[in-house]
Amino acid sequence: MTPQERKIWVRRMGARSEWWDRRREAVVEPEWEIVDAHCHFWEERDLPDPQDSGVLLRTSRYLPDEFLRDAGNGHRVAACVYIECGSGYRDEGPEHLRPVGETAFAAELADRLAAREGAPEIAAIVAHADMRHPDLPAVLDAHEKAGRGRLRGVRHSAARLEDPAARLIAGAAPPGLYLDPGFRRGVALLGERGLTFDAFQFHFQLDELAGLARSAPGTTIVVNHLGAPVGFTRDPGAGDPIFAAWAVSIEMLARLPNVVMKLGGLASIVTGYDGHERDRPPSSQDFVSERGAWFRHAIDRFGPERCLFESNFPVDSVAIGYGVLWNAYKTLAGEYDAAARHALLAGTARRVYRL
């Protein structure tokens, strides 16, 4: 992906209303409750290009007004989970405490949404902290205070693509991060404090994640984006080697009782999904046909009680609309009985993040 392409797509995250309007659908089962387990919010700002730090990428704006535009389309979105994304960092003070500014930012957004009648609530915050830092307990204390009762976990990404040109925003983590003994001690500390660890890495790094989960059995590990498989094919059942390798890793992770799986992120450009390039956005049936095998395999191995759907908005919005995406998720969830369906759409998220 060229810097110019990155400039285009980062700018369009959460900002493709005219394109989304080309594919509107009636809401599937509007009474079914949704807890969106993975949302980001950000103000318009410049980010360094992951291939060339001398190039700046200008983001879109994605704040409560934009979220309510997307989530207020007839689906019953009761709550969402704010996931760290580099917003609101402090400009001053010790480097390891600057991410606490994002937790304060998220808590303020939560208060703003709470004042809007009928709006989904930001019911939980997953912050960023360096798991290797020697003063991690003090960092977590600061996040707890800033979150005003909403802090539920920490995310520290290990996602790494060796080719910088393949990166969009994420993908530049140092190699072997989840193997670091200090990092593993930090993740174990989260469990001791009743906090979760959200893990973001690509599918070819899942062995490292499994080792991390084994090293911290008392910490609930929430795998983001179905393990972020990279390499889109329209028919993964036809001997696709990426699907086969990913599926084996999913089976391995599912044997670890402290691991749960977020179902989403597969409309991301980084995965290779091509929805953003189409004249019309994919329909919910298109998405289920093209991506459903990944979801079904994870649900089959983990069970609905250890799976939770996520929008990954506004990142995935460049390839599909919010309402259409949740129609696709409801179509998949509707393949299971009522209890399992509720767990997938809301119940597991409520339990894992203690909403």
C-alpha cells in the first residue's frame, strides 16, 4: 500500500456516508440486543505514516455524533466497549503515563453519551499501558482513577508486518513482544487486579499469543479481530492455506480456558478484504458468504459463551456500513439457539468486560 493510498483510506474511516447509502438494508431482528465489543473514537489529527515517519496521515473525526449516526440506524445497540487507539494522550509528563490521557478522554466521551437519551453507553474502557514497564502498578492505578469506574482492561499490540508497505495504521510493533518475560509478568498482573488483556497480533503470530496466555493463566486474554488473519480469499473452504493455518491456531487457542475470541475485524483493508474497492458496499449476505467460514470455525471451537461480536468501527467502515455489518453478524448468530445467539451478540461481552 502506497503512502497516498494510506492517506486516502485513513481519511475515510467513518466518513463514507455517500458510499454507504448505496447499500441500505432493513434491520434484521431489531429487538435483539447488541453490545459492540470493540469501538474506537478519535478527533481529527495527524499520524506518522507506518512506512515513512516523515509523512503524516490525516485522520477523520469519529466522536459520539459520528458513532450515533452509525449505531442509531435501528439496531438495538445497548452499549459499546472503548478500545485504546492513541487518542487523547497527554502532551507532557512521564512517557509511561501519557496514555492515561486517553482513558480520561474515553471517560469524558462516556459521560457525553450518557447525557443523550436512548444512546448506547460506553460501558467499559480498555486502555493502553506498556506491560514491560517496571512501574506498571502505578500506571494501572492512574488508569483506574481516570476511568472513573469504567476501566476493564489493557491492550498492548504486538501486531507486526515485516513489510512496512503492508501496514495501514497498525503493524509496526517490535518483534517477539509477547515472548518478553517482563511483558508476560505485566499481563499476569492484570489478572491479579481483575483486568483483562486485549491481544492484537496477526494470525502468523498466534503461537506467541498462546505462549503468553499459558504464562498468565489467571488473566482473561481477549483475542482481537479473530486473530487478524491476513490474506483474503472469497472461498476459504477451497484449500486456502491461510485459512488452514489460521484454523489450526484457533483450535490451539480454544484449548486454553483463559482465552476468549472477538468476532470481527475481517472487513479491514489490512486483512486483504476488498469491500472498499467496490462500486457498492458489500451486502450482509455478501459478507456472510465471503467471510462466514472464519466466524463459524471460531464459534465452533470456542463456543458462543467464549465469543463476542465487535464492529471495529470506524476502522472497518471503509469496507462496509455499520447497519449492514450487524445484519451480517445477526445472520451468523441466528444460526444458533436463542441462548447462544444472545451470548454472541451481547452476553459474552457483558460477562467478560463486567458491564
